Amino acid sequence: MISSPLAVRAVLIDLDGTLLDTVLDLHAAANAMLRDLGRSEISVESIRSYVGRGIPNLVKRVLAGSMAAADDATPTPAEALASFRDHYRTENGRNAAFFPGVREGLEAFKALGLPLGVITNKAEAFTLPLLQRTGLLPFFEVIVSGDVLPRPKPDPMPLLWACGRLGFSPVDVLMIGDSVHDFHAGRAASCPVFLVPYGYNEGRDVRDLACNAIVSSLAEAAQLLIRA
């Protein structure tokens, strides 16, 4: 935990697992895909552990029933990927819910005069409708989805690009996420990093990561900040 307020000029925030609990939407789309393929459905908890590296990797993990499938260089089967995306267009945002303290935190960041951005590995075709359907879109000055740049998180490229768009040095921009991918992207970009313990970290505990602070909510994160 930081010992004194952190001075920042902007805040970048992960989407799935940090702002919104989207597991029920992803679960519905995954099971619809499995039914299309004539395969057995999987549990919500399995989906929760598989989230974090974009839809193609999620589909690979669902099909293999294994976390390690995301590390396989074999392309995601086109039929399965197309089926998932088709169903997810319908499910996206249907059952998504704010994590506690999200709206309060966003409003507190705005009260501090801090520009906000979203950094997600979700494809842009799903990111923008989700933010719009949940009413979050107006909070953000910059949105970087997983398919708009050559390299997504954990590469620092999306964070560096967003900092450039906002006009601030990465050392003055806070990254808030829920996973090891957010942590590594933030560290590689030279951003300070806060992590929330409630999201999707592939079954691992974010408390094991040497971030600047573990915060119970975005509302708590805002309490630890001052405007640089």
C-alpha cells in the first residue's frame, strides 16, 4: 500500500474484471458456441478463469478445457470463433454488472480533473457497444481495444499509445487493472499500477504482484490520488 497520496495526471482502466463483471455474457456465448459444435457446456467458474487474453484465446481455452491452450501457437478454429462472436454480439452487455465502487470511483476521478481511458484486450466491435449499453462511454477520453494496435496487453503498446493521445508521460498516468497482464503492461510502460483483487486473473492472486497498491474498489483508488 502506498504511504502517501499518489500524484497523477490521468487514469487508464481495464474493462472486464475491473470496471464490469462480464462473465455471465461470456458464459452464455461460450455455451451457445459449444451447442453449435455439438459439445457439452461448461461452468461459469471455468469461464471466469479463462478470461483475460482476448476472445480468440478464450475460445481456445473453452475448446481445450485448459488454461494452457492460450499458449499454443495454433490458430483458433475459425468455425468456433465465428460462432462465439455471433452469439456474443447478442449477449454482450445483457447481464454485465458494475463491480462495487465503480461509478463512485469514476465520478471521483472526474472530480479530481483526471482524464480517463479504457485499455482492454476485448475487440473494438464489442468494447464500444458494451461501454455504451452500460452508460460508461461518456466517462472516457480514450479507448484502446485489443485489436486496434499490433500488440495488446501485456505489451505496453496500448498504454503508451493512450498516454500519447492524452498528452501525458506514462510515469504520470495510473493503470488500474485486475490481472498479471495489466500489471506487466503497466510496469513495462513505466506507469504506476493499482490492482483490484476481485477480477479475472486466471486463478492467480494479484496480491502476489509488486504493484503500487491493492485497492478494494475504484472508489478506494480515487481516495489515494491527488492531481499532479
